[in-house]
Amino acid sequence: MSSFRGRPPVGRDRVRLSTSEKQQAVAAQQEKGPVFDNDKLLNLLRSAKSELQGMRLIHMHLSLLKDKDPTAQMVVRTIIQELGTKASYLQSFNISNGDVIVLYKGLKLTGVTDVCQKVEQVFLSKTTLTGPNPYKEYSLYSIMELALNFINVIRFVEELASGESGIAVTETKPPITLEELGKLERSMQMFDLSPFLFNQAIANLDPAAEDEMAYFELYISIKLLQERLCPDYDLTANKWLFNYFTANLDQSVLRALNHGLSFMRGRRIGININLSTVISTGFIKFDERLPIDFRGQVVLEISKGDLIENLQLFQEVVDFAQDRRYQIAVDGLNPFWVTNFDLEYLNADYAKIFWSNDMLEMDPAFEKYFFERISEQDRCKFILARCDTVSSLVYAHKAGIKLVQGRAVDNILRKGVSIRDAISAAKGMTD
């Protein structure tokens, strides 16, 4: 059955153009310049502001590709079309900076993620990203709840329309090459990582909790390590090489921790780690040498991206963790992912949400749903991370999030003040 819904063509049902006519048509199109959908997207967003619930957005950051492809937007829209038959609503927009934005409703997150990864593989198999996207991720795509990010999307498109891209992308260093990465790995085998190993507290706001410190996250400063060992290259620019590097970095961290955890003085610790590392021989050795007083006191922090790309492996790691008394934290979430992940089903003990000032401008209906999802999780504990201001700590209290982490927490603790007392005082000033 034909899917044609418009009027039948008038006159000839097929038009054949001569070579000269085709050349003239192409020339005319070039004179007009490319057609972009900035205004169309803006008008739609402004008119649909009251109907955002359930609407989601895919942002393909094609402008960040190092080697620009003039057909990139067409390629993306062609691949995205396979979602169209399953969606209750889907519309794509070519943006003037080269990006593609897709609005949709009625699609499962897993299906959308699969298609986005397919697009990412098409382009990143040929070139690299010049830097992080506007959402601080080294990814070619972002999937978001439109209600949560409405203000940002409007500003982004308006700034483009006024001649300001809104994204300052400056490639100060070239991406690290495979050869240079090999040299870096050899250097790390003989290098003492302890000066680059830091710990940051996760504080407990619950007055009923015995210890105000839930645990301390151990992490390596990639920035300092890059400045020391490969100052001429950007470690994070190539996603796959960076993932490969972090897997090797995990092993170096485990070797460093094997020499002893006495510096943590028996405190509970969290370790950023790749799923593939947990099933490696290096981790088995770490597990065998883990001091008895740390058994049951270690949290394995797994990134959201690693989980999505390796869901089956994640389930295997959860089984191993439960058997060996490790706890699991899912790292790098935002309100969109909290409302779409079933964290209880995933058997996560902790879920770490990255704070953003955008959360203060959240659509009230979506914010209510976000808070409800947090309160519904009986076993999984939420952490609001990257809290740089007292307002972010107050927001955690408002959202029912009991655990907080970030520079604001560090600054309060450094002054010898209780986090709970500091938030109570801040709430008193804002009430």
C-alpha cells in the first residue's frame, strides 16, 4: 500500500532532466546556499512549550568532527529515519553549525541509543572529535529530556541565529596517537602514580546516619597526568583510545593500591573502574590482596556509558560484586537518565547524578516526576556530585538526595564545619 498522503502529481508523473538542466539546478541551489532549520525548530519549541512532557531530544554534535563531511547531516537523517516508523512523533532539524537535532516521542531508550551509536561509529571510525560537546561529554551524541533542557536548547539555537555559536571549540592539542599512547603506557609501568591519586569525600546529609562520611572516592587526575607524561597531546580527544587508556590506567591504579591502603585509615573507598577491568586478572590479584578490614568497604564506580554499551557484562560484574561483597555505583547520570533507568533492577547500590545549574530551571512537572523516581528507589542511594555551590547542596536536600560530593563539600569540610550544619544554615537564609 502506498504511504503517499498528499495530492497526486499534476502533468508528467516522472520528470527527466538533461545534463545542462541538472547543472543549472545545482548551480541555482548553490546560489541559494544551504537550507537550515534553525527558525523552524525555534518556532516549534516556542509553540510547544506547554506540551513538552514526554518529548525527548537527540543532539548530534557533527560540528565537533575534526574532518568535516559536507554530507554528514544527510547521512545522520538517513540513519535516524529507521526510528520514524516506531515513534509516535519524530522530526529532524539541520542546524546551521552543522549539527542535527531530533525531537521524538514514544521510543524506547535502548532503541534510540543503538541508532545513535551506529551514527557515532560511522563518523568516528574515520575521524575524531575536537573536544567535549556542550554537555561536557566526549560523545558525538546526547539524548535528553526536552523539558529538562528546554532553556538550553532555545538559547543554543538563538545564539546561532545571532551569529554566536554558543560553543567555543578550540583544539589546542592534537589527539594522542596509538604510537604515543604505547609510549605513555610503557612510561606508566615505571611511574609512581601516587602523586596523581586523590580522594574526595561523599558526605551524608541524613542526621540519622552514624558517620557523616559515606565513603571516599579515589581517582586519578587525568589532567595532571597528561601535563606530566604527554603535554603535547590530548588524551581525551579520541574516544576509543581514551577508553583503552583508562582500562590500562585501571591496572596501574590497582597495582598502586596493592602496595597498601593504610593511607585511607580504614575508611570506605570508591574506585572508578571499567567493567572489563573488574573481570581481569589484575583485579583478581587486587581482590586477593584486599585487607580484611576493607572487605565489604569498597564501592566500584561504573560510568553510565560503560554500562549502556556493555549491559550483559555489567550484570556479570554485579553478580561477582555481590559474591565478593563489593558495592556498585552507576556514575555520570542526570535527571533524564534517572527517570529512564530502573536502578533497582540493575542492582545498583549508588547512583551518582552530576549537578548542573540547569536543574534549577527544570520544568515543574518533570521535576516532580524526577523527585518521585528518587523517592521510589528503596535500596539504591543517590549522590549529587560536582556540587560547586551551596545552592547545589540545598537542592540535594530539596530533592531528597542524602549524599553529596564536590568542591562545595570539600570547602566546608576544610573549615571544620559539619555539612549538615552548613546546609541547615543555608536553608535558613533562603527560607
